[in-house]
Amino acid sequence: MNSQPQMVSPDISDMESEPKPQMIYRCKKCRRIVASQEHVVPHERGEGQKCFKWRKRTGNHREADKEPPECSSIFVEPMKWMESVHEGSVEEKIQCMGCKARLGSFNWAGMQCNCGAWVNPAFQLHKNRIDECQI
């Protein structure tokens, strides 16, 4: 019999098991949780201003060459608390379930983010109406 202890190499998943901070989003007005990071629908950044029709007509290409701005909204999955979604509307404003503050809007046909990317379907929450909190 071999009495030497066996070396077990550490599992890579054990080393990466340290939980990453979870992001939640709250209504700025009443602090009610409206979404979490797992509900966010990622999208690839568009080409900025040159994606918008009015900018294409002006021919101002100097600004179009700049890096697109950071997205001013997040897009989420439709959630139970979104009353107007469940009422059968195609597009409508999204209001907080607690204080009825306008948090964003939705459109089943899609919307264009300020970065130029199209998101379809779109359930958009404006970052200036919500707080990002790490838990």
C-alpha cells in the first residue's frame, strides 16, 4: 500500500467561485427594486451618431468619427410588475409599480439606443431614473 498523501490539484472553478458583485436597479424616487443584472438584455454598441437618420443628412462627419457615447439606458426582459406590458399594449411608458414615476418605455417592435444599436423587443429603463446598487 502507498501511504503517501495524494496531491489534489485545485479545481479552477473553485478559484473562480468568489461571487461577483450582483447589480440591482432601483427606482430613484421610491427606491423599489425594479430589475437585477440577470434581467438586463445586453446589446452591442452601434456606430453612434451616424446611425441616426437626421445625422446622415447633415453630412457632419467629424462628430460621427468620435467614440459613441455610453448608453443612457439599459434594456431588460419584460417583467411581471410592468402593468402596461400585461395589458396588451404594443408600446407604452414603463412606470414604477410603487410611486408611478416614469422609468422608461417599451416597444415590442424595438427601439434604437442612443449608441445607435437597435434592440428588439425593447424594454428600456433610463439610467437617470434608476439607481445602480451592488449587493
